[in-house]
Amino acid sequence: MTDVWSPIEVGNLRLPHRLAMAPMTRSRAKPDGTPGELAAEYYAQRATMGLLVTEGTQPSEDGQGYLNTPGIYTDEHVAGWSKVADAVHEAGGRLFIQLMHVGRRSHPDNTAHHRQPVAPSAIAPGENMFTPQGMLPVPEPRALTTAEVRQTIADFAHGAARAIEAGADGVEIHGANGYLVHQFLAPNANARSDEYGGSLENRARFALEVVQAVAAAIGAGKTAIRLSPGLATGGIVEGNENDDLYRHLAAEFDKIGIAYLHVLHIGNEALLADIRRAFGGVLIVNRPGRTREQVGADVETGAADIEALGTMALANPDLVARLKASAPLNPPRVPLFYAGGGAEGYTDYPVLAGG
């Protein structure tokens, strides 16, 4: 039986154990998308996690939806992320930058040029979003043309190349949580009639072509993707209708030989087991609401190779040491998850004495 403290190889990396930090938006980047001044410290503090996956980072200007989220497509972005990567590596950690294009989950007031959101189809998510003017309804997006879909795929590859230029060990494509890739997968968000809509294979095509393009740009061993089968968020409704689509994707990702597949798991155990069988590479599972007592269970049962932890890692820079020592955990300060630009609720969580 493998336990969570066993080493594992991911792509060309050897991780000392099987706990990863899940990607978490922190909304502390500079207005131009450059990581904030404390980002290097924040990530380096958590470098004892086996793998750090960064907050969602837009691969293009069109990819931004929220205020103060980072980008990875300009020289300034690369310079900012280089500081983060250097700090993480100096602390002995490993870093994958998550590439997140929000698609229709955007508001013009949150973007530099007051852009209309783009999406597979002109279908609004039916949600409100925080803007400089407070909470406002997300407007109807503009449907991407077929040529623009292909340009967006190229944007992901460009962002991936720039992430490696910045010193990241790899990239994780955000294909979950109701964002652009997930929108292409979902029948209620994708009403296209070209090769990116309609059938299961067509709705899966965008995700596959993004992964293929990124793998071609930086190598399959540095390429990963996160999925959230059945997650109803951002107006997405899948139920079990897309189970076969996710089985199809898992098998195709296995053929490409990506570094890992990351599943945000909300309870469909049969589907998770099918994904596990179809994908022969490293499988990361993130279970929202996992308790301290449940940490390690998926690795021990073979349901996952690595477990991703979110708020536990956010609130405990020394989470690994605390788990090993059975020490108390810091409670997360939820009101400060996205608030302000300073250290409070970001880099000021305490560590164990002597840590």
C-alpha cells in the first residue's frame, strides 16, 4: 500500500511526497497582470508541498475575468513570475503555473479595454460578478469565430511557453470550474455548429487541441490539465450527461502522455474510477471539504496518486510539518481570501515554532 509520504515522479520531476497545493485565486496581482510584490514570498512559504499549482493565470488579455488576476503573456508578467519561480526553487519547491481563460465569466469593467466576454456561444452564465462598481450581472458573451477559437488555442501555447521562460516547471490548463475549456465541454454552454460543438467528440475537441498545442510548445511532460466533471458552477449544468466525454478525454490525455491529470472531484466515484482506469499517468484528486483525517485516503486506496489541498495549504504555510507532527492547523480567514493587496490573510499565517 502506497502512503501519501511516498515519493513520486511527475513528468521530469521527482516529488518527495504526494501532497500538492491546489490552485487558488488570490486577486493580488498588479493592475497590468504582473504578480504582486508578495507573490514570491507567498508561494515560497509553501514550497514544502510536493507540487505548487499557482492561481489561475490568463494566457491572453481576453482570458481575464476578475480584478487583479495575473497574466503570463507579456515581458512584465514573465519577469514577475520569474521572481516567484526563483523563490520557490530556492526553497526546494516545484511550480506549475495554471493557465486560466475565464471565457464568459468576465465583466467588461474588470478588463483593461472594457472588452465584452468571449465564449463558445452567446449564452450568459446567469451570475453576478464583483467589479469596481460592486456586484453586477455578467453580460452576454460574444461567440468566438472558428478562427478565434484556433487563435485562443495558440494563446494557450504562447502562455505556456512564457511560463517555462519564467522558470516554471510546467503548466496546468484550467479545464474546470465553469471557465472557457469547461464551457466548450458543457452542452448548455456550447451551442456551436462547427467542429467545436455538437457531438461529444466535437465538444471535447477544444480541450484536446489546447493540450496538444501546449504539449507541442513545452513538452508533454510539462503539460497538465484540471477537470471538474459534473461541477455546477458559472451556469454550467452537466449532471451525468458528460460522463462519457470525460472518459474519452482521459483516454486521449493518456495517449498524449501529459505530466498529470487533475480532477476536482465532487462525488461521482464510478466516474473517478473509470478515469483512473483510462488514464495511466499521474492522477491528482482534489476533494473540496476534505478533512484533516481524510488526507491520504485517496492515495492509500489507489484512487489517486497525489492529493491536492486548497484552504489547508492557504492557511498553513508549513502544512506538511503540521500534518506529520499532528499539530493543530491554522483556521483559514475566509474574508481575506481575495481582499486587499497586503500581507494580511496572505503571507502572515503563523508557522510552528522552530519552523
